[in-house]
Amino acid sequence: MYTRIAELAKTENGKQVLWLAVILLSMNLLWRSVRYLLNFPLFGDEAFVANNFMLRDFWGLTEGLEHYQIVPLGYLWGTWLVSQVAGHSELALRFLSYLAGFASVFLFAQLAYKLQPIKTGILSLAIFCASYYPVRHAAEVKPYSLDLLVSLFLTLAAWNFFINPNKRNFAWWASACALGAWASYPSIFISAGTCFTLILYALIRKRADLLRPVMVAGLITALSFTLMYMTVGQAQRAVGEDILLNLELWSSTFPPWSEPAKFGSWFIHVHLGKMFAYPNGGDNGGSILTFTLFCLGAWLLCRQSAVKALILLSPFPLMFIAASLHAYPYGGSARVAQHVAPAICLLAGTGLAALLRLRPNRAMERRGLVVVAAFIVFILAGLVRDIVKPYKELADADNRRVLQDLSAAAAPGEHWIVFGDWGGSASDRAVPDFNHWAGSAARLRYYLLRLAPRSLSWAPDPDRVEKPHGRLLLMAYQHPVVSFPQPAFEDYVDALSKTFNVLPPVAYPFREGMEKLAIYELVPKPSL
């Protein structure tokens, strides 16, 4: 690869292409880094995962997770280790995702360089670098950025082995297949897809020298994934399966075999929606242009190199089978399909190059430069948007701000009581079960666990609340969707008033939605 880059640098055309690559890579890395360092407040989906690092130890992460989450063990252990060194701040918990996203940019550039003509590769790189979702998920406490990295590594390793099937390349590929199952659940679609493709190629071309190692890699993949599922995945699925299967994000992506007439609308929903949102897109046909370019690119690449095309396309039929079995969503969003982002960007780039009629062995045509410049504008627009709005929802920023202010003002020995529980000791009383209050309650839980001056009490029995050495605060959180149990709360306050004087509340309404946090100070009554 480096030899080819050096050769390119000797020609004027090659220098131009290299400069375009450097600009795209630099702009994308700047965008990623700025978004990460802006330190967005956690939103609900992130908090679902983040709370596990606050509440579990190293081995506890191998069991069914808090908030019904399904997260690969490699991501859990990697982020847990970071948290032991750097704490549980947003930056610390997002560091592994950021690192994976940073590395993914270079791996994608290498993959495009190996699989495509140089100008087509620049267009594919431009699409990838201008894409919102890979940047967003690289600054979240979620495993999707690792899905992307593992997918790129697996595809690169498989291709390197295919073009040069020596022992070293086999070791890299087989190791990636074995470890990928532990770092990324959807990596199985990439590992199995490349194995099936190369087995088919070896059988057609009667390449016994290729067939044997590929079958060994397939066996390693199957054994590693099975071991992972039996030791970790099965426990997570048992906890979260009922929730996920009824979640619209998942259920809407399952092929409607029981209602064949709905296949047309289903096809549009999954293929013209956010799974193909590169560089951006949306539901209800919002990604039709990218999908069209993807189909054109797939058709053209099949005519040029069936192996390349099948390696990139092979995850899709396996995802369809998994969705038919209700085992994994087929699209529906970009986040659960980051593992196919490389294939989508590469094939869309192939289609775009054909549409622009770019010629080989010449400087990038003006129309190509205009398109690359447009993608650079996309990057700048995303960068500016993140700076102007450094949060997903305004309520997320309010939640963090309120609890940071309360924490900063906390006196020594202060203790907080929260009127709510997580299915624990208070579940037999009239106390809200926050497990049913969605992501905003999980987000509140994260900041309470992180910022409380000492350990929290979740709705303890009023008769057992001890007089603290410092202030005692009662917190009542009102959720925008679930009705607040006002009568139960009044009964709880009445019970506390036998021992404490309950001062009038200070309310902290959020600027967006209907969320509110009310704070009551409890002052011990004089002893008789």
C-alpha cells in the first residue's frame, strides 16, 4: 500500500488525489474530535448502558444487564477498564467509542484504496467522511462505533487473505473472526458472509488451497460465536428479549411473512430509510438517492469483480435471515447497521463515480471536484451544528445542569432521597418503578449516581430514614410520559413529616418537554 502511495505522490494527478484524501480525513477527524470534546450530556439510550458501569464490577458485566441492554462483552470490559482509570464522566465512558471511530476512518480509507480505482475511492471516502451517523456513534456510550471498526477490520483481513493466502494473512483473518464475535454482535454477518463468499469462490474455481483455510476460519467463527452466546449473549438476551422484540425499532424491520401484501412498504421502510442514510437521510424514502447509487454500484462491481461485490453484499442476506427469525433487526436505523456502513459507502461511491463518468488515469474532473467539495461542506455543516447545539435534546442538558448545580452546592454529609425505585426493596410499596419510565429516568439515574455527594437512598421506608449529619433532600422527578403518582407521594411525605419538617419545594422545570425535578429539604424535628 505504502509503495503505491509513494508512486502516486510522484505524479501531478496522484498528488491531487492524495491531497483530496488528506483534506477529507483531516476534516472528518476534526469533526469527530470536536463533537467528542464538546462533551454532550448523556441522553437516555446512552444512560441505559452507562449505568451498568456505575453498578457492575468486571465479572458482573457478564450477566444480564441493567435496563435490558444487549451489549458485547468486549465493549463492556474495554469501557469498564477505562472507567477504572479515568472515572465515570461522559468523556471517559465514550473514549472507547471515540477511539474506535478514529481508527475506522483510516481503515475505511485503506479498504477503499484496496478495492476501488483511486478516484472512485476518493468519492467513497468523501461519502463516509461526510456521514453523520458514524461520527455521532463515535461520541456515544454505545457499542455501534465498535461494530463499524470490527466490520472494517474483518473485511480488510478477508480481502488481504484472498489476494495473498499466506499463513500470516490467515492468522490475521482467523483471529479477527474469533475475537470479533466478542467485540461486536453483528460482526457474525461479516465473518460468516466473507467465509461463504470465499468458500463459493474456491468451489467454483476448484481452489483446494483456498478452500481448506477458509473452512477453518468458518469453523473458528462458529465456535467463537457459540461460546460467546452461551456464556454472555444468552443471559443478556433472556433479560432483554421481550422488550426488544416489541420495540418498534426492531419489530418494524422484521419481514412481514404473515402478511405478504406488506412487503412493498417494508422494503421501502428498511432500504430507503436510515440504514442507507449516508452521508445523511431519513425515514419514508429519505435515503432513496444513496440506495439508488448503492444498487448501481453493486451492479457495476458485479460485472467487474464478482468476489469484491459478494464480499460487500454478503451480510445483507444473512441479516434478512436473522430478521426473519426475529434475531436481529434488518435496518430500521443506522445505529444497528453500522457494520454495513462500509459496504453502503463503497458501493454508493462506485455508483456515483459511474454517474459522473470519471475516467481512469487522469486528474479528477471538475465535476468530481465539485462533488467532493459538496461533501466537505457537509462536514463543515455538521461541525457547526454540533457547536451550536452541543446536546441531543435540551432536556438532557437541563438534567445534567440541575444535578451539577445541586452537587456543587451540597454541604458535607448531605444525603439525597429519591422518590422512586428500580424494582428493588420499595417495589412492594406505592413508589414509582423507574424501570418503566424509559430513557429519561435512566439518564437521571446516571447523573444521580455520579454526582450525589454520598450514596443515594431510593425511596427508603419513611420510618427508617435516619437523621443525617448534613442536609437531607427529598427529590421528586416528574416524567413527561408517565403520570406522576401524586397521592402516593403525598402519603410518603406525610409519613416523613412524623420525623422531619418538610420545607416547601424548590422546582426545577426543564426547558423542553414536561420534565421537572422538585427538591424538598427535610429538617429533623427536635427530640422530645
